[in-house]
Amino acid sequence: MYSKFTIAQKYLHYLLTSSNGKGHGTHSPFVFDFILNVLNDKTVYPDYKKIENIRNELLKNKNTIEVEDFGAGSGVIKTNTRRIDKIAASSLKSKKYAQLLYRVVKYYHPKQIVEIGTSFGITTSYLATANSNSVVITHEGATSILKIAAETFNKLSLSNIQLKKGNFSETLPATIADLRTIDFAFIDGNHRKKPTWEYFELLLTKSNENSIFVFDDIHWSIEMENVWKEITLHPAVTLSIDLFFIGIVFIKKDFKVTQHFSVQF
Ligand SMILES: C[S@@+](CC[C@H](N)C(=O)[O-])C[C@H]1O[C@@H](n2cnc3c(N)ncnc32)[C@H](O)[C@@H]1O
């Protein structure tokens, strides 16, 4: 993982070099439309408040839970005692990005959604709420965290979510084997090069001409920057949009040329 200073430097570079987020100078009609109607949609959807109320409850919860640590990617699990508020403050996608994912789902209507890394289910709830006709299959290894995610879904009366418990290395191949196609995926766990690439390749086996994959923390470490670069260069990827804290790739077969954008958000 890069130091905070390095990430700040990289973020400044992104701000100075990315296109301005207004769509000017963007020669792709698809990207122009994305910037206008998704990225810059400032509507305050009523769903936002319902989900943010639950995030706020978690941010105030000083209880502790025993959490299995899947770090270093091994099958070996050690547990740590962690405070719920601290996890809520550090592990969940912020409201700005979770709400962007909500708008992506609301706009493009993906039906089969896969999330890798549920945590307390806040972003999952955004994805599931944005399109009630979708099914969100979300994956989490830590039992106590998963329990809180299930409570989140109950509080929001969300019934279009399937929770898969266990190490991604086992649960994800099983999920993908069962699916006919994957329209949208959010990859937000185990931020290292090898597993991220493996998840990408697995997801690709069930992609279609409208699939959208979102990768979290693409500038978090040299490994993540490298894997993000490799993903954008994969022949199946016909458009990539770097928003610094997340990267979005479109697997759209009907684009004539592959394009890569860095857009301010
Ligand atoms: C960054 S959090 C997910 C946050 C969530 N997507 C959100 O925005 O609200 C990543 C989660 O992945 C889980 N995780 C990481 N590596 C894993 C693995 N190899 N198998 C199963 N779960 C894992 C962690 O326990 C953690 O809860």
C-alpha cells in the first residue's frame, strides 16, 4: 500500500491531468452520455437517505466483533477484535462512490450483479435498491461482518440479495459456474494483483456485450495500479474510465476502438 503522502500526490496528478468531468473534449458519445447522465446526476434519490441512515448507525456503534482476517490471501485465518464504527469508517465505500454505483445500476439496468466484498452491506444495498429487478450476489468471508450485512438487508427489506459466505477463492468460482451471464460486477476485496486478475478473468468468462466491471482502489498500491493497467489493456475491454478511487471498465463489443479516459469526479 502506498503512503498517504504518495496517494495525495497521485490524486493531485489525477486532478491536474484528468478531463474536467463536464464531458467537454470527450469524443465518445457513450462517455459523454455517462458523464452527463450518470457521473454528474445530482438528483438526491430518496433511497440515498434510507441507506445512509444505516451507515450512520454503524458509524456510531462502538461494540466490538471478532473478525476473521483474510489479508495476505492465504487460507489461514486469524481473528482480530474490531470496533464496528472503525470498520464502518474505514472499509465501506464512501457515500459519493456508493451513490455513483447506484446511479450506474439505475441507468444501465444490469440484472445479474456480483459484488466481491460485502462488509456491512452498504454498497450492496445501493446496488440492490437501484434496480429491484436485479439479483445481487455478494461475497464475504468474515462471519460476524456478514451477520451485520444480513441485518442491513433486513432493515431495508431487500429481498434481491444473495449472500455467499466464505473465502472468495471458493465462493466466487462457485457463483460464476452457476450464472449464465454477469451484467455488472463490483470488485472490492483482497486488493492485490494476483487475486484481482483472477477475479477479472473469472468474471470475463460470463461477461456479455453490455457488462460493466468496477474495480475499487485502483491507485492504492503499485500492485493495484499494475493490475488496473493490465485490465484496461485486455482485449475484451473496449472502454475504461479512471475515477482515481475506482476504475470502471466496459466490455462493449460494439465500440470500434478501445478508449481510456481519466475523468474528474
Ligand atoms: C472493502 S470491504 C467491502 C466494502 C463494501 N463493498 C462496501 O463498499 O460497503 C472488503 C471485504 O472483503 C472481505 N474479504 C477480503 N478478502 C477476502 C477473501 N479472500 N475472502 C472472503 N472475504 C474477503 C473482508 O472481510 C471485507 O469485509
